[in-house]
Amino acid sequence: KFAVGITGIGSYLPEKIVTNSDIEKMVETSDEWIVARTGIKQRRVVDESTATSDVATKAAEKAIKDAGIDAEKIDLIIVATATADMAFPSTACIVQRNIAAINAAAFDISAACTGFVYALTMGEQFIKTGFYKNALIIGAEAMSKVVDWQDRNTCILFGDGAGAVMLERTEEGMGILASYLGANGEGGDCLTIPAGGSRLPATYETIESRLHCIKMDGSEVFKFAVRVMASAALKALEKSNLSLEEIDFLIPHQANIRIIEAAAKRLKLPMEKVYVNLDQYGNMSAASVPVALDEAVKKGLIKKGDNVVMVAFGGGLTWGSTVLKW
Ligand code: ACO
């Protein structure tokens, strides 16, 4: 008997910082508005020549080193991203080449900001069934490449980065205790990148209409997020047989401080138990949760044996949560 747990973790953030006052020079907005409405003060942005696989590789290398595993021993690589380098090959295959994980299968999954939670659950299943011994799970994004820098409704929100974990067998009672995933395609239209796929392939018109960038109905997403964050966390908690009082730390998707606070309130969790870094990085989509988890662990806020809940929501619409004993 065994459980599946995280045996290594790492994250990477590009060096370049874009502050709210930098954005004031691009669109009609203000630092005060952005901080008051979102909690975001700055975000990291990759340079022109850097793609998602580059930041994913850097995070992956740290997680592998932390786990003390040889790249050749990795069985599976899953990259969760909404900003793949290209339609194919998958970003996971590019990472596989970069780290020389020559024996690993590799694929991407698309669940927007919920991607890391989806990918973690998928990796867990492969190990649980005995199909694989381990899996490298990465959440990585170069959101700055798909943001419309002329749209103040969205360009203030997003940032770039990557986080990765090594999943392996661990002793029973440790590691992932329960997971829950959900989706509602009916609500999908409120958060999209409309063009660039088979529905609207690239034409001069799609480029002129900026349809290759993120389109969002912010208030619809906001309402959905507040509703789903707490309920998703509770669903996984229920499956884990833990009570809210037994939760030591909540790692929420970092989209908006008001969404996080509303979720914490619904869960009756004090904010001291909730990790927040969106003031520094904005919403890094699938990278938000693993970067936050890595920081909380490195800062000693999450200690061995702590019960941690990760919860996310995003385009799709999708949502999901994982309860683990660190
Ligand atoms: N600066 C100044 N004014 C702005 C800005 C800005 N950057 N952005 C919007 N506004 C204006 C709008 O034009 C609008 O003005 P109007 O009323 O005259 O038309 C007004 O502010 C909008 O006000 P609200 O709707 O009250 O703004 P709200 O408090 O809802 O905040 C926000 C907007 C921050 C986008 C919020 O709705 C939100 O965070 N939504 C969730 C977004 C999210 O989480 N997205 C990520 C999903 S994850 C994924 O999968 C990618």
C-alpha cells in the first residue's frame, strides 16, 4: 500500500518586472484602481525570445533537483498551460527534450488556470494504478504573449512564471489525500482566446480585431470564481475526511485578492492560513498554484505533516481542488 505525494518542488519567475505605473503609460488606468480592485502591484514578464517551455524547463529542473531524481528515470511529463509554445509539438515534449527525460511520455493539458490541479490529479492516477512510478507535473505560462496590452480590462491582471512538482509514491496517509475536478462548458464564452485554433484560424482580420488575445467578461468570471472556489475546496475536503478546522494552509489560485478573501470568508479560514502572492506576480494562470505552493514551503509556512488545500478556477469554465498532507 502506498500514497502519491510531492517529493520535489521548484518554481521560476522571469526577472523583468512590470509595475502598475508602467501599465499606466500603456492604458487609461491607475495604480490605485488596480490595487483596490485586484490587489496586484506588479507582475513578471518574459522577454520577447522566451516561451512557455523555457520557463517550464527552469521550474522543472529545480523540482527534479529537489526530488533528487535522474531525468532519465522520469516516466511522464504533463504541462498545464494556456500559452503553449505552439499547437504542436506539445510544450511537454519540448521540456522533455530540454531536460533529456528520454524515457518519459509527455503531453499538455488545457484547463486554463485550473490546469495545474487537473494535471496533478492526472499524474496521481497514473501512479496510483501502477502504470507509472512517477510524474513531473508543471504549470507554466507566458500570459504576456496573449494579453491585449491595449485592453485595460485584462492587461492589468496577468503575469508569467512556472512551477513544477515531482510526484512519486510516498508512505500511506501522506501526500495527496483527495481531489475534485469540475467543468461547465456552458459558461466558457466569458473567458476565451477566440482565434488561432480551427474555429478562427489566423487571418489579417483576426489579427486586426485582436482576436488572438484574451477576451474576458470580468464580472461574470468574478461571480463564478467566488461561488466555485469555496465549494470546490469543500468537495475535496469532504472526500479527504478532514474538517475545515484541520486545514493548516490554503493555496488558492491567484486571480484577485477580493476573490481569495471571499473564498476564505466562505470557508471561515483566517487570512493567516491563506497564501497570497498576487501582489507580486498577478495571475499566472496554471503557474499560480505551484509557484504559491513552492514559496509557502520555502518560507517554512507549510511544514511536514501539514494539511494543505489547493483550489483553482479558470477558463473552460473549469475548477478543481486537491487536499494533501505535506
Ligand atoms: N483601470 C481603470 N478602470 C478600469 C480598468 C482599469 N484597469 N479595468 C476596467 N475598468 C473600468 C471598466 O471600464 C468599467 O468602467 P464602466 O463601468 O465605466 O464601464 C469598470 O472599471 C469596471 O468596474 P467593475 O466591473 O466594478 O470592476 P470590477 O470590480 O469587477 O473589477 C476585474 C474588474 C478586476 C476584472 C474583476 O471583475 C475580476 O477580477 N474578475 C475576474 C477576472 C479573473 O479572475 N480572470 C482570470 C480567470 S482565470 C483564467 O483561466 C485565465
